[in-house]
Amino acid sequence: MILDFLTSLIRKAKRRYILSVSKKIVIGSAYIPVSGWLLTDKDTLDITKRDSFAKYWRPNTRSIFLAEHVWEHLTIEESAQAMRNCFEFLRRGGRLRIAVPDGFHPNPDYIEYVRPGGTGVGSDDHRILYNYLSISLELEKAGFQIKLLEYWNEKGEFNFQDWSSEDGHIVRSKRYDKRNQGGKLAYTSLIVDGIKR
């Protein structure tokens, strides 16, 4: 009994230390391994609560936060708070890389799959369907400079700016999603970097 308690205490202390020194953090990872990155999920880091960040870090100290298909599960208010929290705890020049379903994707089947209450896995918990305009506005309000990496515009045109997985690997993207075969973009994400200047 005491040994189990001590083992649990040591494990928690080790995890807390690793969190405190890590500079590249994956938000909402479901603990899927990403080499060289610290993995978190809501039980470790609740991005909607400043205290959850402050438990591990001082403001202006992290390099990168990466969130692939997390932000669509937040309300507008939670999203705004999460962006402000990330901004506060990033160092100058640090980035918040967000990938979300793209509300301007021209395929109606894609939209049905990803929209709040749609037919896709997890869409029953989606709160927002962003497009590049709406997410850019939210990031700017939080203080970020915007760098759009992949997105569809209102005319159904796909826009792509080369990006590096070193700054945050996104599986559901033009290059890495296996559904994109033969030159067709069956599944892409709206991918944007918020840079703290």
C-alpha cells in the first residue's frame, strides 16, 4: 500500500518536472507519441484555465504549442481564453500552431462530416466550424501575428504555404493525410500559426 502510494507520488513528480522543462507542447494529444514533444491532454493541461498553465510554467517561457483538431471542441469563449493563455505563456517569437476542420472546404460531404453535430467521428462534440477569416480574427484579438499555412478560401481555392513539421507536425494536412491520393484533396485542415511578437 505504501509502496504503491510512493510509486504514484514519484511518477507525478517526474511528470511535473518533465512538464516544467519542456518547451514544445502538444495540446490534446490523446497521448499519441510525437518525437521530441511533450504530450498533454485535458487531464494534464486544461488550456481554458490560466491556472493550469501557471501550475507548470512562468509566462513568456514556452517555444511552441501544437493543437491538431482541438480548437473545434471549444466554445467561442473557451477558445478566446485558451488563445490568451497560450499567448501569455509563449516566449517572444514562439508559436501556437492550430489545425482545425476547414469551414470553407468545397466538398459538402467533408462539411457534413466535420460540422458541429455532423456525421464524422467526434463531430457530436464540435462547437465551431472555423474558416481562415474567423480563426485569424480570434488569434489577432489574443495578440498573435497570423501566418496561414493551409486553407480553403471563399472561392473554393486551396492555399498552401510550405511549413515544417519541426514546428509542429499535422497529420490531417495536404502532405500527410493518406486520404489525399492522386492529386485530390479529400481531407485537409485549416492550419494556422499564431506568432507572438
